[in-house]
Amino acid sequence: MITRSRINQLMAISLPIMGGMVSGNLLSLVDTAMVGSLGMTAIAAAGVAGFAISLVFATFSSLASATQAITARRIGEGKPEEATHALHSGLVISTIIGVVVSAVLIPLIPSIFPILSDDADVLRQGIPYMQISLIGLMGSCINTSLAGYWNGLGKTVAYTNIMMTSHLVNILLNYVFIFGFMGIPAYGVAGAAIATTLSIYLTTIAYFVLLIKHHKPPGFLKLKLPPGVLKRMVNLMVPMSGRSVLQYAGYLIFTVLMGKIGTLELAATTILVRIMLITFMPVFGMGLGGATLAAQRLGAKEPEEATQWGWDTAKIGAIISFIVGLPLIFFPGPILSILVDDAATVALSVVPLQVIGLTRPLYIVFIFATLLITMGEVKRPTYFQLGTQWLLFLPAVWFFSRQADASFLLFWILEASNIALQLAILAWLWKQGNWQKVRV
């Protein structure tokens, strides 16, 4: 039985994270709607380029998980200065990654992008979108590290307010740079990338102001960085990054395969995936909140309490997911019509969107994944999740995408089946309890 006290404790940490994530994905939907007014080719270009950029950014999203894992464990052990070491490590790694990876990839985009699409108009609009977006990589990595630190502390309200404000700023900048305003040219699809990049660095500045003036972590920017902490951070990040890369690569391949069927299917997939992401973000936020509480209890030598936080988080997450899915089931047409005014795209997407709504509770798989990874148990959930995705789901999608009579709905049923299998496996891993023995 979950007590009201435990629900309040979990929601106090998770709700701000959920709000920030939902606002971020609402921003993606606003991006889609604004770009969608430029036509289906513009949506396709932003979709393919957006998934490719997500793949690059996901490579380093493990900065958040690694920083959170070490921070939460050290807070549970009563060692706040060592939690600051984790933050320092994340900032150093973020800066190096952002500078080096951007400098290498930006000149290569014109050669890489044709692999993703052979449509000349998609190439023309998608290439500058990717190049501009990569300029924001360093700021995005820094913001990710800071988010992991705040999540590890369990103090999520202030930084989430900054995140949500930055998303509103991004929407205003979208309008300016996509359509032009006050002498600023209309950059179209590339304008969305310009707006996002600017908002990323404005967010970075706001985060540092928050840290220095209000939170003041013990020893921030003063403590020496012990090599052991940096090494531990890298040891956590490498398998986490490999996992994120392969997962996002799988969704990128899925999107590319839909594009091989047709531009209409690609546009519909872009919209459906954006909706899918925004509706699973509340659950992901719950996972981050539950992981902080579980990791702090494990750091305090209370493994049974840590285990129970995992189960309680999953139960509450399933209820929230069910509620979130209801509008998708009962109002798919109006929701889709907000994002795209093409009747054919809406008609193609209606039933798949209802399937997405029905299967929302299955996405508590991401709660168990976040719990296990934050505890330092990375390898086994990674092997199982990637195994189902790459050995079962993607081969099935590839096979049916080559069949002329394959229904578009079938691919979303395959996706739901893939998630159901992953959920069964990761819940079993949590029940096993081997994660309690992992040193972070």
C-alpha cells in the first residue's frame, strides 16, 4: 500500500521534472506546428534532421544519469562536497565533448545527411538545420550535467522553472527566425534551429546564475577535481552513452524506413513520435524522481527501502500514464489537426495515435530503466533493451516495410509489442536486486 506521505515525497521531486520535460516536448510540438505551416517537405526535413540531432545529443545524455547517480549516492552518504565533485566532472566532460564533437561533425553533415534521405528538398532544408543545431551541443551537455546534479540533490523546482521559461523564449525566437520579424529575415526550417541554439545558451547562463547566487554548492568552482571521480563518471557514462546511441539510432532507422515507404508516412511518423515522446516524458520524470529517492536510501544503507521506492514509482507512473493516454484514444483527430493541416497525414495517423494512447502504461519500462541505470546497473538492462529493439523490432519493421500491402498501423503495433517485452524483462531485473551490490 502506497501511503500519502510517500506519494507526496515522490511527487515533490518528480512533478517539477515532469513539468520541465512536458514543456520541452510541447516545444517540439510547437516547432512541428510552425515548421508544418511551411509544408510537408519542411516537416520531413525537420523530422529526419531532428532525429539525427537527437541521436547526437542522446550520445551524451548519459551525463545527466551519471551525475545524478553519483550525486544522489553521496547525498545519501552525507558527503555533499563529493556531490560537488560529480558536478565539476560533468562540466569538464561537457565542455570537452561540446567543442570537439561539434568541430568534427559540422563540416561532415553535407556528406552524412544524404544517407538519411535522398529527397533534394529535404536535403536542402535539413542540412543547415543539423549544422546550426550542433552549435548548441556544448550548452546542451552542460545543461544536462546541471540537470543531473539538481535531480541527484532532489531539488528540482528552481532549475525546472528556468527550463520552462527557456522553452517559452524558444517559442518566441521560433516565430522571429522561422517567419522573420523586425528586419530579421525568415530562415524557414533553419530558423527553428537558430532559435533552439540561442535558447540553449540562455538557459546555460541562467543555470549558472542560479547555482552561484542561490544554491552555492559546497566548494563549487573551488574544489580540486579528484581523478577518481572523473574516472568513475567516465566509467558510468561509456556504457550509458552506448545504450542511448543505439536506442536513438534504432528510432532513427525506424523513421528512415518509414521515409522509404513515402513522404506522407515520414511526415506522419515525425508527428506521432513527437506526440509519443511528450506523453512518455511524465513517466520518465517520475523515474528520475524515484531513482533519486532510491539511490539516496541505498547510500544510507537501506536497500529494502530503496527497492520499495522503485515499485511505488512504477505503480504511480502506470496510473499517470493511463490518464495521459486517454485524450489520444478519444480525441486523436483534433490533436493531430493542431499539428498539421494536411488531411491525408491526419487520416493516416489517427488509429496509430489511438494505439499509442492505449499502450501508455507500458512505458513505465522507462521508470525501471532509469532506476537500474541510476543505481549503476547499466549492462544487463542495456543488453535486454537493445536486444529486443535490434534483434526483433527493427528486423520486423524492415521486413514489413518492404511489403507493398503492409499497413502503417502494423508498425505501431510492433512498437507496442517491443515495449511490452522490455517492461517484463526490466521489472524482473529490479525484482532480482543485483543492482544493490553495484558500487557507484
